[in-house]
Amino acid sequence: MQAQPIAAVMIHVSSVPEALNWYQQLFPNAQRQRLAADNFEYLSLDGISLEFVHADEKVSSGPAGSVVYWLVPKLNLALAHAQIVGAKLYRGPLHIENGYAICQLQNPWGNCIGLRGLASD
């Protein structure tokens, strides 16, 4: 298998319209896109599609599973912004290599979002 950049991240939520609005606040530079033929809206963030679908009995929302880490310039500033729009700190921050730190946040549906950026003490 040849490695390729990430094309999309699918996030399971109880309300797709609320998730679209919330994530657009979290990532202000995300652009809302619409596939008219499928009546499907998503956010485009630097070439990656954030796709929201209804949680169900096969895939629920919550902290279990994979976590996507978003690279941010300064972790503390990104963490503060995320908390202002309603994210809750779940783990960290944890200092890692080369002056960087990581943390996990939970969105209003309990899914985890990872942040990775320069730590500022």
C-alpha cells in the first residue's frame, strides 16, 4: 500500500447541523462545503474533509477509538480557544519531543480531538 495524505475524518455525532457549526467555531478557517447530489455538508480544512454522520448502534460517539491530532502553532493558545467554544480537556497536556506538547479534548458529543503544538511554559 502506498501512503497518501489523510483525505477525510469521519466524526459520529447526535446532531450533524450542530457539529458543523461547532467545528466551524473550533476551526475558523474551515470552509463549509455541500455535495448537492447527496444532500451532504462537510467542512474542508486544508485539504482534509471533516465529515459528520449520525452516531448509531454500530458506531457511537465517545472517547474510544482513534484520535486525530491537529498540528497547531502554540498548544496553549489552541487549547484556550477550544475550551472557549466548548471543548473539555480530556488528557494532558503532555510534553513530548523538541519542545512540543500534546493534549486530548472532547467535543460536545464526547469524541476526542488531539492537539499537538509548541509548548509554552
